[in-house]
Amino acid sequence: MLSREEADRRLARLGVEHEAIETSLLALQDHAGRRLLEGAELIGVTAERWTAAEEELASLWACFEDWGKRLEDARAVRARRRFPEPEELAELAELLEERPGGAPGTTGPRGAADAREAPEPADAAGASGGWAAAVERLNAGYARVLDVVVAADAVWSALPARIDLLAAELRRLTGLARSVGVRPGAHPAGDDLARVTDELAALRAEVLMDPLAFWRRAEGSSTPGAGRPDTERYDRAARLIEDIRREVDAVIAVRRDSEERLTRLRDVLSRADRTLAEARTARGEVLARIAASEVPAVTGPASALRAELTAAAEYRRDAQWHRLSPLLDSLEERAERELERARESLTAVTAPLAIRAELRGRLDAYRARAERSGANADPELARHYDTARRMLWSAPCDLRAAERAVTRYRLAATERAAGTGEAPREPDLSLIQI
């Protein structure tokens, strides 16, 4: 039989537990997330779990109220006299040992608020130890309801505000994009803007009506509300907006610099055309003045680049910046290559003239050296000089024969200088290889 001291201890312990659970239930009742869920239009998984959680919460309050009534009855019995009679101790034992009639599971919610911990059958709780089973069921039900409330509140606290900030940035970007002609159907970035605008609006509506669909539970944790909001769709939209922003910035840069870049392109192509024209003129001169020389052909101007430059000007006039930007980049690279090709062509066709000029310079240098050594008066040396000079200053000039004549003059001048005791130092004339 229950003793007086044991009855007092149980009453005190149950009173503390009753007060603690009352505090928790009141805090849950006043939780901002619960109030939001209660007044929200819910769909999907959130609607299902909140319906179950509401029934669970009602069952918790019913159990708590029945528990409080039984506790008050027990306190009334104990207050009758200082030393209870055996009949009163038996009544206290029945009140303090038996399971209260309104415990969670007696009415039983239609579904568990949290799939990881379903409510036990009522018979199991009633047979497992009365008050202890009731307390366990209250704690388990409280944890399930709190998990739903905390998760929904966390999603609503995190995502809508971030979505609103991103939407504000998107509106600013949309206005900027339209000011430079980036619109749906006219520019790929305009299509992306329309798509991400619709996505953000849909995302916000879904977050408000089904927040638990955007909740990722922390694996391995049994703490109510352990997890984090799922920001995958938000992050994807934010990345797309950043890509659009870079594209709009590029369009703005193209719009600002396009006229200057087109002018530079025209100048580069004009210089290339002039250089090619000079090369063609030089080729005719070389063919007329240099004999037995292979002169490369000179190609015509880059008409394809001219046509693309005209197309670029039309893109600018029509504000088709997304087409103009890559075309300008390509044209600038190819125009520089065209100018370099024209310069190389001019260098190639004028190479024989450069070789002839080099041979003339060598001949004059050898003669000046011979005059300093006194060997220039030699008739044979004068004959070699006249032969080489005639070849170099006549047209058409045979470069190979002229080079041999210059070499003969140099060797003859060297021999005459050696005969006079003055062997002049050979100058370094290896700049041009024949």
C-alpha cells in the first residue's frame, strides 16, 4: 500500500512535472510559427503535417487537463487530514498510479506529425505504468508538434525576406536591361529575366503556402526543429540573376564603346588595304627591276571582313547588342591578323629590293676601304668595281650575278691591300643573307 510519505513525494513530483509541461504547452501555443500556421493557407506536405499536429496539440491539452483534474483530486484527498486513513491512501494510490483518461493516444490523431516517431496505441501507454506513460506520451507529442512549428517558422523567417531582396534586385536589373534594349524575344538575357522573374514569384508563393517542402532535417538528430531551410532553388535563381547582370553590364559596355571600336576597326582594315596596295605596287616594281627573282603573289583585300563590319554597324543601329558584342570581338582579332598579314606580304615582295640595296651598300663600303689603302688605282680592281656597279644599277638586276661580282671585287680589293702591307679588318656585313 502507498505510504503517506510516498504519496507526498509523488504529489510534489507530479506537481513540478505538471507545471513544467504547462509552461511548455503555453509557450508552444504562443509560438509565432504556430500562429502563422494557424492563419495561413497551406498546401502539400505542410497542410498534411499541420492538420495532424493540430489534432495532436488538441490531444495534448486534453491529456494535460485530465492530468490536472486528477492531480487536484489527489491533492484534495491528501488535504483531508494530516495522517490519511487506509481508505484515503488507497484512493491516493488509485489517483496517482492509474493512467489519466485523456492521454495522447486515447483519441489518437489521424496521423503522426512527424514520420520518425508515430504515436503509440492507447493500450500500450495505459498498460505501461500510468502517470509515467502519460508524461512520456505528452513529451513525445509535444516534440512532434514543436518540430512542425519550428521548421515552418525557420523557413518563413529565412526564405521570404531573402526572396524579396532578390526580387528587388531583379526589378532594378530589369529596368536597367530594358533601358539598353535587353528585352524578352530581343535578347537571350531578356528571356532569362522573364523566366527568373516567374520563378521567384512561384518560389515565394510556394514557400508561404508549403514551407515544410523547403525544410531539410538534420540527419541523425532527434531534436525538434533540427535542420535547415532548403535554399537550392533560391541559390539557383541568384546565380542566374548574377549571370544576367554580367551580361547586361557587357551590353552596356558594348553600347558605350561600340562606335569607337567600329572606328578603330575601320582604321585597321584601311591600313591593311593600303599596305596590300603598296605591296602590289612594290611587286610590280620588283618584277620590273629584279631579274630571276621569285616574288610571292599579293592577295586582295579582305572583303569578308568589310561585309561583317557593315553588319556590325547595322547591329549597332538596330540595338542588337547581343549580336554586336561577339562580332566585334571576332572582328578585332581578325582585323589585327589581316594587318599583320599585309605587312608580312609587303616585307616578302620588297625583299629583293632590300637585298639589292644591301649589295649596293657593301660595294660602296669595299670601295671606300680600297681608297684608304691606296689600292683603288689598280685597273683590274677598277674593272671589277665597274662590273659590279653596272649590275646593281641596271634593270633588270640579276641579284645572284651581282652578288658574285661584289664578292670578286671584295676579294680583289683584299689582295691588293695585302700587297701594300695593309690588310684592313673585314666589316660585319652579314645582316642580309643572299
